[in-house]
Amino acid sequence: MSTMDLLLRITLSFFTLLLLTRLMGRKELAQMTFFNFVSAIAIGSIAANLAVSPSLSTQNGIMALIGWTFFTIVMGFIDINSRAARKVLEGNPLVVIQNGKILENSLRSARLDVDALTAMLRQKNVFSLMDVDYAIFETNGKLSVMKKDYKQFVTKGDMQIPSPDQFNFPIATQVVSDGKINKKNLTKLNLDEKWVEQQLQQAGVHSVSKVFFAEVQRDGSLYIDNKDENIH
């Protein structure tokens, strides 16, 4: 392949891909659902082959791009007009926290663990599971969070919120995950396993193995989320 031929292919591939992406709409960029993900990978691969692969003719490459774009647009139209098709193509949102309780089955269905969930909550400026009323894992991989009423936005003056130096710890910290104590985090808090066991006993929980998630709050209290008994 000559240099001029390569430059021509790259230019043609770039502008064709740009045009077709505009035709497909902004959803391909804004909402990366299962179908959008597959579509983006396929179109990107075809465009890359069109640019650098001498075994793929320019004509066939452009036809492949146009064909896949047409298929994507048609499926998008079906997605908009058919709820049943939308469920097949994109799946359903999953409620992962309900009434402040972690739904373990939903976490498993979403292939999420507690660490990933808490990381996504932090991205929503939620640093404690105790503050969450509902959390929904959307089909585009993002987490929607509804805080408990007393955690909704108000001014510190309105609520007489204490200043940070009045708290025992700077941030809520996980100390139990799926029935196992996080000794490293306990050490950082200058706490030990005996303290955790005492807190659990006071809450009527007689074994750490019964706890799905627990975290030490900023005020020094322990938030406990027990395992669901109906999970097999």
C-alpha cells in the first residue's frame, strides 16, 4: 500500500465515520448500553480496517460501515417504539439498595461487589451507605442515587450540622464486607476485632458471618447491613 493510498484511506475512513456517527445520534455517546457498546466496537473495527488493511477494499469497507450504521439506526428505532425489544437490547435497571438495605441478589445480577458499589456512591458524593434510601444501577452502567430525606441538600445553618472537628473520624469506613472483617481499615481507625464484635452483639448480631456489610460512621457508630436469609 502506497503512502498516498494510506492517507486517502485514513481521510476517507475518518470523514465517513464522523458522518455516520452524526446520523446515529448522540445516544451512542451519551448512553453506552449493551447494544451501543457492541455497535461502537464493530464500527470502530471496520473503520480501522478500512484505514490500514490492504485486504479490505475501500468500496467494501465503506459499504460495511454504511450497512452496520443502517442496522444500528433500525435497531434504535425499534428500541424507541417497542418496550419488549428495549428490554432485550438494553436490559432493565436494577435496584441495588432499597429502603437503605443492600439487595445482594441485585448486586450479583449486576456483577457488582460492595467495593464497586461504594466507589460508585462516592462518585455521587455519598460517602456512607447509611445515607442512601434507594440506588438504581442503570442500563448504561451508571448509578442513580436517592438520599434519605434527612440527607437532602440544606444549609449547615438550617440544620445546625456539626463541624468536622466534632466527628471522631473524617469519613465513613468499611470494616466488614461479605462476612469478613477488614483488619487493615480497623487498624487505620485504631479499632480492633473485639470492638466490632461488641458492636454486633449490641445490635443483636451474634456472628460476623451474618453481616454482609458494615462501616464505622464519622460519629463512631457502626452501620450494619445483614445478609439476606433467602439467598441460596
